Amino acid sequence: MTLKKRVFGGVKWVAFANIAQQVVSLIGIIVFAKLLSPEDFGTFSILMVFVGFLIIFSDLGISAALIHFENASEELLSSMFFFNVFIGFTLALLLILSAEPIAKFFDSVQLKPLLQITALNFIIISFSIVQKAILQKNIDFKYLSLINSFSLLVGLVVGIGAAYYGYGVYSLVIQVIIASLLTSVLIWYYSQWRPKWYFSFGEIKKIWKYTSNLSLFNIINYFSKNADNFLIGKYLSMSALGVYSIAYKIMLYPIQNITNILIHVLFPAFAKLQEDNERFKKAYLQVIFYIALITFPLMIGLMTVADLLVNLLFEDKWTGLALLLFILAPVGMLRSILSTVGMIYMSKGSTDVQLKLGTVNAIVIIVGFLIGLQFGVVGVAVSYFVSHIIMFYPVLKISWKQIDLDVYEGLAKIMPVLIISMMMGASIYLFEVLWFVEIANHFLRLLVMLTVGTLLYLGMIRIRYGSLRTLIRSVKS
């Protein structure tokens, strides 16, 4: 099977799985929001700040390294497997020991047992990191997609059941552990690779330069993406963090489940094109175009219907959610494009440049958070948007230079989509003010607005680019 067919097959499977996961996850958020309090979500968000940080060390860039390097020996794979397991147990112990001081720092008694229970997750995921990387390297996304979707669904059902029976914030932790356990077990079952009883630190050193730069970047990048949760939880309140985290998750879901479809599937393919800048650039332009084609209208649509959506799906305890969604939606558009540059650095092996750029980006974002914090949770959201505006051009300029892509050439590819999306959003807003406001039923009004917006957008896209069938054929090519 050719690389093109394998990639497109991978995209189809990951797209199917991610759409299913997105729908299930959004339903999960709505159900959990009705069963739990903003304080519960705030506590869980702080928990995941520390868990997510330690997860970086559970991988240490190994998955990306195994994909980047063409021929990984059995000795290297086995060494990486046992190294990952050792790291998993070490991180679990570290989280258990640090649970009490973390709980005291945030003045939250609940955090200690929650952190100690979640420590089990590091041991679970450490057993499947190498197998997962091998499946990704071989662009074998069928089983990965099905496994992830099934595990998420089962974890969510168990978590919602626990929330219904009064387990509170523990239900969110139960969901995570069940999903991780199922994922690891099923990946082991379907993966044909098994580790040998072999370990050599010399094997690990072979990819250390690549993984060390990538790991340092991931650490710095993680701080920049989670400093808002940390600061809100410490200096404002768990309730404020709970509302902010829900808005952030809703904004992030389309980015995670659309942009990541292409990044996860195409990274192995781009790694094979790392020496051919012309083909790399051509393919990359198509990637950002199709990402914009989906994420731009979604985010602008979210801005337009934020108030109505929150009034319909969430209760009064989530006051302020609509405003945060309105502020964070533009961040989603910017991040959908910015998130693709990591694929360039990993494919090219230039993780040292990525590390330096990531450091500057993190400083700008964290300084912005510190300033925004003075104006409450809304100030934090506004500072996040402003920081992304400031760094958008420099990040693209430096990153796209790696593949000989001029910033203006790249932006010209996606600018028509932005204009069409803005026209759609403005039209929906005017229609609501002039006519749709007369529809008393919120669900019916939202349905009408979404239908009209979708038809307007597809119509303008067809006028600008031709039929959707032509666009789909272009994706395949």
C-alpha cells in the first residue's frame, strides 16, 4: 500500500474515532456539569495540572523519537519499554509522596487522596507507550482509533454512574483510570510486538538528543498551557477555576479532535518527507487549509451562540461561562494553526529550535496570565488571547522557515476561510437580532441558527472553492 493510501486510510479511521470521541466527551461534560459542582471541576483541574505535568516524564519524547528514526532495533524498543515502566513506577511514587504538600498549598483536603489514587494511572500507561508508538509509526490507526473510542466511552459511562451515586469529584478520577486501563490492556492485546528481556542504557542514549530537547519543550509548553489553571486555583477560587476549565475544554475539543486527527496521522508521513521540502511544504499548506476549513467556522459559530448554548445546556451555577467561551473561541482558531508547527520540528528533527521558541512563548503567556489575574478569571482569558496574538506571527515566521514557507503565503491559504467564517458569524448574529429572537424555545432557536449558519458557510465555500466533492478529492491527493 502506498504512503498516500495508508495516510488517507489513517485519517478516515482517526477522523471517525475523534468525531465519536468529541460527541461523547461533550455529552459527558454536560452530564457531569449537571451532577457535579464548579468546585468539583476546579479541584479536578488542579489535580490534572500535576498529573499532566508528570505524564510528560512518562514518555520523555520516546514515542516521537521512535516514529522519527527510521529503523529502531529490537534492543532499542525493549530498552525503551523497561525504561518507561521504571519511570511509571517512579512517577507514581513521587505523586503519592507529594500529594500532601500539594493539598496543603491549595488548601484542599480532597486533593491528597485524589492525587494518590490517580498515581496508579502512571503505572498503567507505562506498559503501552512503546506499543502505541509502533502502531503510530506504521500508520496503523484502525485499532488505535477503535481502542481509544471504546475506552473513552466505557470510562465515561462508569464515571457518570459514579457521579450519579454521589462520588463527586472522585467520579472524574474513576473515569480517567478506567479509560487508561482499558486502553493499555487492549493495545497489548492487539499489538504484535512484545519486549525482550533486554535493557541497555546505551540504547537510550542513541536518541537522547532528540528526546531531551523535545521533552524540555514539552515541559515548558506545559507550563505555559496550564499556568492559568494553577494561578486561578491558587489565587482566585476552585469555583472560578471550574467555570474557566469548562469553557476551556469546550473551546479545546474541536482543536483536539480535528487538528490532532491530522497531526497524529500525518507526523509519521511527514517524517518520511523530512528531506523533501517542496513536497513537505505543499502537503503542509493543504493541512492548515483543511484545519482552518473546519475549526474557523466552529469557533466563530461558538462565539455567536455562546449565550444561547450556555442557557440551554448549563444551570445557573455556571454563571460567567458564556463570556469566557466568547473570549476563548478566537484562541481556538489561533491554536488550531499554531499547533501544527510542532509536527514540522519533530519531522525535521530540529527540536532545539522548537525548545528556544517554546521558552519565549511560555514567558509571554505566563507574564500575560500574571497581569490578567489582577482582573479575575475574565482577565486571565483576555490575557491568553492577547498572548496568542503577540506570538502568532513570530512562531509562524520561525517555524515555517524550516520548510521554506513564507508567512504571507501560508496566511493567504487560510485567509479566505477566515473571511467566509466571519461573514457567516455576522449573518447569524444579525438574523438572531432581527428574526430568530422571536423563537421562544431555546433549543429550536439554537437548531435554526446552527442550520442557517451551516448552510450559509457551505454555500460560500462552494462559491469560493467549488463543490465539496472537489475538496474531498483534493484531500485524497
